[in-house]
Amino acid sequence: MVQRLWISAVLIVAFTGTVRLAGRLGAGSPWTRIVAGFAYALSPAALAMLGELSTEFLPAAMLPWILIPLVDASHGRQGRRDRLRAAAGSALAVALCGGVNGARPRPC
């Protein structure tokens, strides 16, 4: 049950991040953004990785969330503090990309 909840959470993160990033970029209409979110979260590569090892897809699921603060900072003229806040938000998203123990051998 916990595994299914985790996989669902990763898919929701990928979906909502894609929809929000497309909105911030002004790409498409609200409906096409939703379709893009489903296409990104439910792509064959994503589902194949989630089935075997979800931590391999986690950085890809977090990618839109890494880009959103940077896209926000690139729009308009903002001060140094706003740029630092955007960089910190992006760095936080990078930090949430995973925490897999590299020393632990992968089960066969």
C-alpha cells in the first residue's frame, strides 16, 4: 500500500509541475496543459522506471519544479533578492530529487 501511495505521489508531482510550468511559460490553453501533464507523467519511460525503481524517475518528476522558480526569475526585471530567492527555490527542488544510498547494493 505504501509503495502505491509513493508512486502516486511521484506521478502527481510530475503532473502538477508540468501543468504549472506550461502555465508560467504561457504555453497552450489550460486543457492542453493538462494533457501535457498527463503525457509527461504517464509516458512509457516514466511508467517503466516507476515500476522497477521509482527513485530513477524522481529527478525527472522534479524537473518542472526545478525550472519554475528560474522561469519566474527570468520574466520581468527583478532585484538581486528575487534572483537569490529563485535560485534557492530551484536548489530546494534539486535537493528533493532523491536520497538513494549509493553504497547499498541493488537487489536482484
